[in-house]
Amino acid sequence: MKESTLTRVRCPKDDCAPATLSLDAWDTATLGTGEKDVVEGLVPCESCGTVYPVVAGVLILVDDLAPYLKDHLGVMLNLPEHRPTPDMERWLTARAPGTVDARHVHRSMKLEDRYVNAFLGAHYDRHAVDGDTDELVATLLAASAPRDLWATATTLFDRVRPASALDVGSSVGGLSALLSQRGCRTLGIDTSFLSVLAARRALLSAPSGLASYRAYSEGDLHDERPLMIGADPRHADFVVGSGLNRTTGGPSDLTCAVNLIDLVPDPARLLDMLTAQTSADGGHVLITSPYGWSGVAKERRLGGAADESSASALRRAAGERGLKVVWEDDRVPWLWRDYSRFWRLYFVDVVLFART
Ligand SMILES: C[S@@+](CC[C@H](N)C(=O)[O-])C[C@H]1O[C@@H](n2cnc3c(N)ncnc32)[C@H](O)[C@@H]1O
Ligand SMILES: [Zn+2]
């Protein structure tokens, strides 16, 4: 976490006011930009007493640390690089619930690592064609490039020209990279520790640079492919946090939830949180989704209770929160490689709202 990010984030507990966080830095480094980065340390909330750790440069700003550690402690303690110091390992272990099942750790770490690599390809190597790429996919990639999700986001960012943005569900940071290149002060937030670590490595070279990723062909077979990152590291940072909590103190000009709303257990609350963190003075909200809804209870899905289409339910729910549609296209292609025999082609609904 950049030291300056502390002034932007807030305690995610509903009852705490903004600006109650302080810093106990255990280890710091200087980024290539000259900014100070906290590599390891603690961020206590002076109001509720909750303490949020910084591990391998990643601030973990989740409202309930114990269940988070149940899933992620093994991932953190088994990092091939940037393992926490023994002091931090003791601090984290003391707060994790019971023993962590090693089989679960290895399975979840492997799955999350595969997921991170697929997203690194989707975000930074998005139109790449190699010897493993079927001609059919190569044709689709070339045909969709001018109007795909990335082209669409770029056009919208150039139209809105935000000075500050919150990228919720930022994954490995591709969208934040585009925003940072436009001089927009961007904070990416994601629940996945390895994704946030990869985003910080890719964009900020912190705690170390990420020069390549694994493009899988099948099973464990993969090519190591170079990562070409276009970003301005002065304008981006990433923390672990949830879109279902308020994580920023002041409003942003633009809040984004790109391909997230159909994954969270409470989509209505995500909409509330996005709206609350968007500037009331000309702010915009960008929501995109392929409406898969896997793992979301039917009655919680947008339109689920009334069997209404998700696209119209989103527009209605947003309207009820004072959000007005200013741009929309409900069939934007998004094509990416899971592995070379498995490509995903989504048609996502993309809506840009203005807060009124
Ligand atoms: C389908 S991916 C989309 C990533 C990226 N925005 C994109 O479009 O490529 C969804 C991301 O949201 C993250 N995520 C899931 N639940 C979340 C939550 N409650 N708050 C923030 N991020 C979340 C996942 O870890 C994952 O990185
Ligand atoms: Zn607090």
C-alpha cells in the first residue's frame, strides 16, 4: 500500500467514520515513482479498534479478518516470493480460525493462481495470437477488438475524463491501468489476495516486478509469455477489500464494477456502495455484467424475484438510486483464453450512469 493511499481508504465497518485509520509501518520501500510504499505493517482503526494487516505490500481491508484468513492464510504463508516475516506470520496465525487444512490451501492456491494467470492474459495480452490459437478464435479476436470491452471502456474513459476512480473487482488491474494512463487517480479493490498482489507487481513493480505470465495450453503445460503493461504507476494503487463495504472515505469521479455484480451475494448492496462512493457532483458509475449469476440466490439477483431481465432490472434499480443512463450497449463482446482449448466469449451489458 502506498503510504498516500491511507488518506483515501477508510475502515470498512458501517459504524466507523472516515479518517479513523492510522499506520504502524514495519517495513517500507521507495517505489520507482519516488512514493513511499508500506511493505508490511498494521493499519488500526482508532474508532472500533479493528486492525488491518499489510502483507507483501497488500493492505487487507476486510471487515471480518478471521473468515478471510481461513481461505487466504495458506496462500500468504506459501507465497514463493514475498513471504511474510516471522512476526507477521505469528500475527496472522493468531487471528486465523483453528488450523488451516493444507489440502484446501494447496487446492485454493492452485485455483487462484490459475485464475490470476488467465486474467493477466485477458487484461494485458488481450489480442495475442500464438501457435496454439485456433484460426476461428483468431478471427473472432480481430473482429471483436474494435468494439470489445476494452475498446468500449477506453472510449468511455476518454468521454468522462475522471480525475479519480474506484475500480471494484479490479482483479489484476487492467482497467485501472487504462485509467492511470489517463492521469486518473485510481484505486483498485478486490477480494482476491493473489490478484491484488499481481496488480501491484504488474503496475507498481512492488514488492517486485512481474515481467511474464503463464498462458496455459492444457493441464499444467504452459508458455511463459511477456507482460506488456501500459500504465502510469503514479496514479494507481490496489488493496484487498469488498465492494459490499465502503472502503473509500471521499467520493470518486468514477466508480466501476466491471463483471462483478452477478458474482456478489448482495447485488443491491453493491449498487448502494457504488453510488455512495460516487461524487454527487457530476460523478459516473460504470457497471458491466454478463449476468451469469452463479452462486447468487435467485431472489437476490437483479430481476430474479420477478423473473425480469437483468438488464432492465439494473436500469430500474439504478434509477431508484438517482443514477441516470448516459451510455449503454447490452451486447459488448469479451473474449479471453482460459487455456488454449477453452476460450470464453461473453456478451456483456455495459451501462454508464451519471449520478443526479
Ligand atoms: C469476473 S472477475 C472480473 C475482473 C475484472 N473486473 C474484469 O472484468 O476482467 C470478478 C473479480 O471480482 C472479484 N470479487 C469477487 N467478489 C468481490 C467483492 N465482493 N468485492 C470486490 N471484488 C470481488 C474477484 O476476485 C474477481 O477478481
Ligand atoms: Zn473501524
